[in-house]
Amino acid sequence: MALEVHGITEPFPFGPRGGFGDWLYARYGWRMASGWAYAIEENAGMDDPLDVFFRLVGEYRAAAHAAPRR
């Protein structure tokens, strides 16, 4: 918030329009209309959604780190 007040935008991948939701949609085809948290809960199956979240965050960060930088 403090950065935003001064006109500095900082990407936040876990925000409503962030890269994490885009990545989940691209990787798994999950609908993001209700947000990534709901999508994880709906698709966790028998696994604990929180465990699934942290596993997916690890995958997302590994993919982002491996992607070529522009």
C-alpha cells in the first residue's frame, strides 16, 4: 500500500489478477471466476486444500524461476 501511494507498482502474484491464478488456469484448466483459493478447494479431492496450496505455490515458483526472464 505504501508503495502504491507513491505511484510505485509492485506485482503481487497472489492477488485477484495475479500470475498465480493465471498459472493455475493455464496448467490445470481450473476456472478462476471465484478466485484461486476456491479453485484449489474445489479441486483438492481428498487432500487438505492448504497442503495442495503450498504444493502448488512450490510448483508455481519453480516454474517462474525456470522461465526465461525478459
